[in-house]
Amino acid sequence: MNYSELTTAIEDTTENTFEADQLATFVKQAEQFIYNTVQFPALRKNQTGNLTSGNSYLSAPSDYLYTHSLAVIVSGVYTYLLQKDVNFIREAYPSSSTGIPKHYGQFDDNSFIVGPTPDSGYSVELHYGYYPESIVTAGTTWLGDNFDSALFNAALVEAAKFMKSDPDIIQNYTKHRDEAVLLLKGLGDGKLRQDSYRSGQNRAQIV
């Protein structure tokens, strides 16, 4: 389902006509709800970067939301760092402590801190979550192509709230939204994650 088909379906189902910016708001709110409820590959990116000698900080990508993994690459070998609080890294690795980093922490919105402080320049690879471009501007997205039921029903909930629809209508739309998101969760947090190396990632049991 592309954006044009989605907005037409919203107006047909609600039997109402909305302004373009209103429809865009419904859909973006629906996307935000889904993207913060389920994790799936379309919400993941990877980026390579470099640590420099004597500098314990690494900049985060501009569209960064959360980390899946951070690895230091030495002679083609990937060593995955363990995530810790900043205070742990500060205490465990004083500024005089140098070597190949073993831990990292979220320092602020724009950077990570690693410990120990790199004793040389190292390549790193970051796998992270981000918000993909909205179907409002992209026209088509993974969510619209592969799980339009979740997007459509979530947008209907937002439209019904805007219209101040009867509680039973909102409840019905919400029920269909939650059922669709549950199916999506079975895919994104279940089937696509059964062979995850780290158990710390969100994982739903498949029955």
C-alpha cells in the first residue's frame, strides 16, 4: 500500500475528507507508534567510523535512536563492546588507562564514550536503530509494502481521535490496530530474531 492508497483508504473507511496535513499527521503518528512498539530490520542501519588514539569519544550518526551493537575492528576481527553506564566507564577506566576498547556507554544525544581510551586508531562498526523516511514523503516504505494492516489501522485510530468519534468506534479501531501490531511483533521481534547472537535484544516467543 502506497501513501495515496493509504490516505484514500482512511477517508473511505471514516467516510470523511481531511486536509492533506491532517492525513500526514495521522500517518506519522501511526508510524511513530509502530516503530516504538516493534523492532524489525527496516528500522536498522549500520555505519563504520574511527576511534582516534587518546580520544575516548565517538560521534553518533545524526539519525541515531538506539544501539544494536558496536564493534571494534582489528585486523579484520570484530570485537563487540559491552554496553555500560558512563559512570562505570569513568571509574573502571581512568584517563591514563589505554588499550583496545572493551566497553561503551551513551554519553549524550550525540556521542558515545568507550573504555579503555584507545591506544591507537581503530575502525568501528555501529548497528543502530533509526526512524526511516515516512511514507508521507517517501510514497512507499517497508511497512506499507509488507504490513499495511498495522499502518492503516494505527492511522485510523489517530483519525478517529481527531474526529472525536464515539468511544466504541475508537475501541474497535484500536482493537484491530493492536491485533495487527501483535502479528508484526511476531515477525519483527520473533521470527526475524530467533538466531540473534545476543539475548539482550527484544525477542518474542514464537508458538
